[in-house]
Amino acid sequence: MSEVVTFEKRAAVGIVTVDSPPVNALSQAVRQGLLEALEKALAAPDVKAIVLACKGRTFIAGADITEFGKPPRPPELGAVIARLEASEKPVVAAIHGTALGGGLEVALGCNYRVAARDAKCGLPEVKLGILPGAGGTQRLPRLVGVPRALEMIVSGDPVGAATAKDLGLVDHVVREDEGDLLSAAVAFAEKVASRRPLPKVRDLTAHIEKARAQPDLFDKARKDAKAKSRGGQAPLRCIDAVQAAVDLPFDQGLKRERELIAEAIESTESKALRHVFFAERQAAKIPDVPPGTPTTPVRKVAILGAGTMGGGIAMAFANSGIDVVLVDREAPFVEKGLGIISKNYASTVSKGRLSQAEMDARVGRIGGTTSWDDLAEVDLVIEAVFEEMGLKKEIFGHLDKLCRKDAILATNTSTLDVNEIARSTSRPEQVIGLHFFSPANVMRLLEIVRGEKTSRTVVATSMKLAKDIGKVGVLVGVCYGFVGNRMLHAYGREAQLLIQEGALPQQVDAVLTGLGFAMGPCATSDLAGIDVGWRIRKGQPKPPPGERYSGAVADRLAEMGRFGQKTSAGFYRYEAGSRTPLPDPAVEAIIAEVSRELGITRKPIEDDEILERSMYAMVNEGAKILDEGIALRASDIDTVWINGYGFPPHRGGPMFYADTVGLAKIHARILEFFARHGKVWTPSPLLARLASEGRTFASLDAQRAGVTPG
Ligand code: T1G
């Protein structure tokens, strides 16, 4: 008898229940259990209909991803679904939580689907670099139509119960007065028990015939997918599979789907995206702050600084139902900050992505003040003022006197020493860095900077808070630039030195967008504002003799007032009202002049050198960060770069990428660059060790987690 799937009878309805926490994934045990329970239900003469339901937080959330890449164990999911579909008795899927991937495919194998009002249905496989592999690409188009199925499968985004009903994906959404989902599903099953013939999704043809009359459907989908996927292949395989549903009979379409997923699952792209999936979940686990570590409630938050960052942070909290007060020195600053917040919400409402009522609720949670007395009762203060140490220490000194003793004092600094800031208070254990990324209401990453005195409760509270406000929290230690900005500095340095030596901004950017970045380093500088880095560099000492200064070209552009998009000229020029970077001969002349002044004879630079120097500088710095314990895991570094710096997810992040290239090869190239370009390329001892031992960053993470890799 299966531990994870049970069978019981309720009058003439047989109830098959999956109970395999945390998300009822279709492990071998669940697949086996489903078959056994189904056979029981079919064999029971008094059972006229069957309900398939799940215990716990959700309906089946897909195949068991931890089984990928391992030798397949029967029964195969497709066979379980085929048995379901061949049932002589009606089968009703009772969906709550998220019916995802193989879970929705199981439901599509049933004759009917009944959903709870807050249920979601989707086929997110593309986000794992694969495609639905148990009939989803063949059955969903038959049920909801080819265009909508393409959209759902290529985006991987779920739909809510109401939309699923409108699409015909579910037959019934449980009303308030119908009681709980299971009772409603049993009642529905009793209602259809004698209805024949049994509806089978595989038999539906209307939508398929309609699509046959739209031959350009798939070419258009491929064109859109290519534009969006930045080199990812999974969306294209999804389209191929759905096209097979239109071009081929059902069973041949299923066979084509299986061929495509077999290909996809072995791809580096899918291994990268599966790494990203688990890396994001691993990041939440802090070895010395185990689940159950006490946390403090965060119901009221104050944000110091009503500028762009402060406003975005306020929206992130208000979006998650938490009250916020924006604080600034003068009323006009506060009003301006609140005004920008309302404008942002209004534009979201105008795009139909937020209701007016929800906007009003969120705006209602955000207050503004110039009085620091309003800080006396908050649970958390986040300081988001100008990046200057003296100012921050002065502010934390005030907060220390004003705020409740158990309040958390956080700084949004992106580079400065959190320990030094904490030392300006009498409660360094209550001080932590909460480094948001702009726009803070959109960017998912939250670098949580643990000071040497920060308490476990404050760490646990901050990690939980990150999840509560829809962020991916990654715990990092204190060093200049923490994880993300410290590696960004190395990456940006090489991009600028390559430009001094002979490359052009458009060549450097093309290499990185070719890897899958949405933007290269030069276009990103133009977006962020070249003047931002220029002002910071002016306050910093120049590099020691023998070490080249990478900021020379950017400084020259800034001195000429070319700040980037905001001045329609930076590394690129921009037509009025356009954000499209256009190569500018004037910049080529400026670069040539700077190279001459630096005594550099410009020469052609290969794309490979640009890729290697940009990536390997990042990886080398990442290895140093790991060696110093600033990051707990290499996978945390990947999570930082994917959620905060636009690293292409289908490459897995810089450290995963390094493992795919091979650490020995990277270390050898770094030694060459060290010989050619000096101590900025000093190899990380950790990287050297792993390379010499033929190991990977993944094996290091596994070793540190005390698990055997694979
Ligand atoms: N397999 C194995 N483990 C899974 C899992 C899965 N499908 N989904 C979640 N987990 C683990 C996760 O690692 C974590 O573990 C715990 O469950 C809670 O997850 C044939 C081939 C369902 C929306 O892509 O999107 O079906 O860290 O922290 O925020 O066509 O999990 O606690 O040890 O994310 O409440 C398709 C993936 C698979 C859905 C819940 N399905 N999961 O979110 O919890 S491919 C998916 C999710 C497929 C078929 C193909 C989310 C969730 P731990 P969590 P959550």
C-alpha cells in the first residue's frame, strides 16, 4: 500500500488522495501510488466516479525535479496519465494551490477539473529549460485553443481559476456556498457519474482544425520567442511540440513531445535553470540560523529618504500589505516622493495590471513625515539616504536613541561597511544591511548584509521578511560592495580596459548580450548614469603605479557632459525619446584620444577575449568572495547575479557558468591575464585549488553543505 497515495470511498465516489509534502511532486512513489489507487477505484463495483485530490498546501506541483538526470524508474508519468484517461469511470481532478507541470498534465488526463477560487494552473517547464513532457503540449491546445496554449507554455506563467474557467481549462470553480473543495468535487463527480461518453481532452479537435487554418501562427510565435529568450532554446522546443499537436495525430504528437523533452532535459540550458531553481531555495537556508529561529514581527516600517530608492522600497512593502512611513528632511521631498509613488501605481493601473481599488489600498498604506518622532513605534527602519559614511553614522546614532530597543535598524547601503555603521549605535546586534536593487518595487534581489554583531533573530527576521515581500533574500557578509557590486566592479573594470586597448562599446556589449544579458556594461552605464560612477571615482584614490586606471574613458565622457540616457549621449547616442543605444563616431574619437594619452596602441580585440576577461574577472572575484566567507555558497552568488544584475538564467549564473567552462581552463587563462595585466588578475587561491583538484564550485557547495553531489 502506498504511503503517499490513499484511496477511500465516499458513497459512490472513490477518492484518490496524494499526500507527499511539500508540494505533492510526482515522485516514483506518487506515480506508483496513483496507479495502484486508480486500479482499486476502477475495480470497486460500487464506485461510479473518482475524485483525484491532494492534501497539503497544493495540488500536484509537477514532476519531481530532484529525479531529473537520474535513471528513470517506472511507472512513467505518461503511462499513469494514459491509464487515467482510459478510465471507464469519470475522473474529476480537485485542484487547489498550484496545479503545475506534470500536475496539470495529470488533471488534463482526467475527464473533468474542479478548482478552488484561489487555485492556479500552469505549465512552467520552460522555466526549467524543458517543455511539458507528459502530454501537456498535446492536450492543452485541444482544450484552450492553440494560441492561448502557446502563450501559457512558452511563458510558463500560470492562470488563475477564473481565467482557467473562462478558457475551459477547468469545468467548475467552487463557490463560497459550496463548502470545501473536496465536498464540491465529490458532488460534481456524483452529478457526472452516469454521463457518457466520457469527455477526453485527447479527442477534442475543434481548436486543432482552427489552428490548421492559421499557418503563420508558429512562425510568429518563434519570432517573438527568439526576440525574448536571449538565446534560450526551451521556448522554441515548446513551440515545436505544440505545432506537432496541430500537424500530427495525437499519439504521434505525444511521441514528438517525448523526443523533444529527452533532448531538452540533457541540455546545459536546462541544467542551468534547474540549478537556478534550487539555488534560489538554498539561499534561504542559513546553516547557523535554522528554521524555528525566533523572529520579530514587522508590521510597521519607516524608510529614511524619499528619493527613488526609498520610494521603490516603500512600494515593495505596501505591495505586501505592510504599513510604511517615508521620512525626509523637508516636506517638499516627502511630497515629491509620495507623488512619484502614486504616479507609478497609476501607470500600472492604466496598463490594467492593478485595480484602482488595490492601488488605493497600497497608497493608503504609505504615509509621509518629516518628524522623526514617528519612528518611535516602528518595527524596522531602513535608511536609504546619500551614500556617505559620516551621514549614515550620524543618522544611526539618532535612530539608536529614538527607536524601540527591539526595532531593527537597517541600511540600504550598496557598498559601505555595515559594521562601522553599526558601531555608531549601542545595539549593533540590531543592525543589518538590506540592500535593495533599483527599481526596488520590481527587482527581486535583496542582499541581506550580516554584520559581525548582527543577531540570529535579526538575520532570521530579515530572511523571512524578504520572502514576505516577494524578494529573493541572499545573506552576504561585509566587504566593499558585498557580493554583487564587488563582482560588478571587476566585470566593469575589464570592459573599460578592453575599450582602452582597442574594443568599442558596441563590440563589448554585443559579446555580453550574445551570452544572454539584456544589456552590456556600456549600455547599462548609460542607463544608470555615467556621472554616478564618475562622482564616486572622484572621491577615491587612483590605482597604484603599474595598475591601469579603468575609469579614463568614462571620466572623459562625463567631463564632456555625456552622462548617458539622461543626456541622450554617453557611450552611445540616443534619438530624442528613444532608449535605443546607437554607436556614435564621436565616442570612437574620444576613446582613441584617451588611449593615445594613456600611451596605448589600439589593436583589434577578439570577441572571445572580451567574453573571457569579462566573465573570468567576475568568477575570480566570486571565488575570492567564497574563500573569504562573504557568500555562503557559489549558488548564492548565482542567485545574486540572476536576480540583481540581469545575468541570463539559462546560463545558470557566473559560478555555474564557470563550472560549464571548466575551472582548470579558466584558471589557466587567468594566469595568462595575470602575466599580461598584473595583480588585478591575481588568481583566487580557492579557484587555483579547485582547478588543480579537477573540481567544481558545485562540488564545493555540496561539500560545505555536507551532501554528496549529483
Ligand atoms: N520537484 C521537487 N521539489 C520541489 C518541486 C518539484 N516540482 N517544487 C517544489 N519543490 C520543493 C522546493 O525545492 C522546496 O524544497 C519545497 O518544495 C517548497 O518549494 C512531466 C517534467 C510549487 C509554486 O516547475 O514553482 O512537471 O527548499 O520553496 O514558494 O511535464 O515550488 O523546502 O527543501 O518553492 O510555496 C514543473 C516548481 C516541474 C513547479 C511552491 N513544476 N515549483 O512555491 O515553495 S517539471 C514546476 C514551484 C514537470 C512534466 C515536467 C514552487 C511552488 P525545500 P518552494 P513555494
